[in-house]
Amino acid sequence: MKVLVTGVKGQLGYDMANELVRRGHTVIGTDVEEMDITDAAQVEKFMTENVTDAVIHCAAYTAVDAAEDNEEICRRINAEGTKNIAEMCKKLDQKMIYISTDYVFDGSGERPWDPDDERSPLNVYGQTKYEGELAVERNLDKYFIVRIAWVFGVNGKNFVKTMLNLGRTHEELNVVNDQIGSPTYTYDLAKLLADMVETEKYGRYHATNEGRCSWYEFACEIFKTAGVDVRVNPVSSDQFPAKAKRPHNSRMDTGKLAGNGFQPLPSWQDALKRYIRQIQGTDPGEGNLRETE
């Protein structure tokens, strides 16, 4: 199979290209330098000249707080850029995987969100990702919408790296304890997405590592796993104001994965252990990027 991976320099795109190459697929990896997804003419030209069987669309504007002040560029990338990709997938009869987010929900209640629950975003980032979902659904029949949350991987910035960096310079940290969700390790997610793209089991899915925690509990486990001695204090979101409003309930029901024959991801604690071993240089087996076209 020949697969186009957008956002190949990002956390997920990096591991996605790796996994596909490992399986013997041909990968065309792009980032903004190769194909600016906000430019419809450029997208049409590139995808027509590089026809593939499928597109895994990882490229996105993900700076949640900055999006509040940069709504136009966020929408151009997450909504209009996705629409450009989806329209070409329709024209070329390609299947598409669109990576979305828990932020399409309003975070109310305590019940885990079902893939087909009503979407009602709280912030600009979530709204533009929701608009991206709609662009995929309105243009295609052969699509997967895969919502993820609290992502960490080798490439780029993430909460785990931020905590470990802060742990080197702080003896005490405050971390919010009233937002609940599930971390997602891109190495594990890439395997699942590769499984998906090899099938025709289309639809909306939630794909995070198994288990749930607060950001405070996540931070505590990070320091425990890494052997870093830092005191972590639980605080409410009100004590830790941010420009973009975050959902308190980011629990997501991943049961549809097993129901459709896909292997659920390992526990987030197991994923974190493997990830920290990797970034500390004690487990080089995960995530060495091989050459792509």
C-alpha cells in the first residue's frame, strides 16, 4: 500500500511513517515545506502527482492557548486544510484517516464520551478540529475519524517532556487535578492507525491508551517513573488559569476498537514507562525514523 502522511515532522506523523515503513508500505511524508495544506491548488497538484491508496492526516495547528488569539490561521489549517485534503481524497478515491481530539466535546459530566456523542467544543482549537471532522464526513464515505488526547511522543513538545524539564529546576510544582482524561503514546497509536488503514472498517473511533487519570496523577507518575524527586501539589483549574477553556471530562470510550476487531492500546502507565526509557536512551528500539519518499 502507498500512504501519504501529512505532518510527518510532528509527534504522530514521525511514528506513523516509521510504522508504515516497518510494515513494508510505501510512505510519502509531507510537512508544510512539501505541501501547504491551506493552499488548495498546491494540495491538488501534489496529491495528483503523488497518488496514494490512503492519506493519514496528522498535520494540525495544536497550540491550544495560542489558537484563541490566532483563530484565522488555526481555522485555515485545521478546517480548511482538512477540507482540501478530503476533497482530493474524494476525487482520487482514496481512504482517509483524520486525527481529531477530545476537545470537540464540552467536557460535561463524568461519563466517557462515545464516538457518536454530540460535539460541542469549548475553545477555538476544538471548534476548528470539529469543523475538520465535518469536512471529512461531508466529502467522504471511506474515512476514519480518530480522536486522541494528551499526546506524547519522541518528536516535538509534550506534557511529559515539560514536566521532566521543570523537574530539573523546581522542587515543587502545582498541577491541575480536576481535568480527567487518558494519555496517548504516539508509538502505540501509530500501530493502531496502521491496522486501521489496512481495513475498510470506517467510522469514528476513540483511541487513547487504556486507563484514566488527572493531569496531577499523570505528573506524579511521570516523576515516579523517571526517578525524579519533585513535590507535586494538586490544584483546581481556577487556580491555574489558561487562555483557552479546557474540558473537565476528557474520558473517552474506546470500546469500539475491540468491537471492530482492533487491538486496544496498552495502559497509559505501561506506555509511559516505555516512553521514558526511550527518551532517556535506555530503550532505543522504539521510533527510529527510516527514510521516506
